[in-house]
Amino acid sequence: MSNHAEYTGGHRGGTGATRARRTQAQRDAVTVEIGYALASAAFVAAVAFGVVTGPALFLDLSAGTVHALVTVGGTLAGVLFALRVATVLFRFHREGGLPQPSQPGRTRPDS
């Protein structure tokens, strides 16, 4: 589906209620938000993995313990990555994207 097509809800057919086309600014805002969600999720996952597996680098642990720490760290990092992406994107969707003032240069719609 191209960026220039009209959004028609959950299906591609031309029937049903058709929403207005998204502006370039709205598409850019979504792109930036997705990038932010992925970058911040990667950071959170890397920190969590480092915190859990860090002791394996500095302590003399058995091979089984090191394997367990890496497994738990990887699992935790994956879960946190998915949760961070989901929460950032759901929050962006719930807030309606970028709020636009009714008149350019104005900060409040009633001013």
C-alpha cells in the first residue's frame, strides 16, 4: 500500500468510511516516532542485558551459571524491547500524534 493511498480502515477495499489522507507532516511524525521507539527500546534492552549478564564478565562463575545469566538476560532484553516499542507507539496513538494549533503561530486553539 503506497503512502499516497487513502486509508480505509482495516481493509484495502474502497467501501466503508474513508478517512482523509495523511499529510506529509503526519507521515513524518509517525516515522520519527517509530524510529524513537526502536532506538529507545534497543537502549533499554542493551542496558537490561548488560545488567543481568555483567556479573559473568567480572566474577568467576561456572559455565552453567554463565549460560543461565545469558539466557535470562537475552529473554529479558527481548521482552523489554517489545514492551518499550509497544508503549511508545500506543502512547503516540492515544495522544493523537502531533497536536496542531488551529491557527499557525498560535499556541492555543481559542487564542
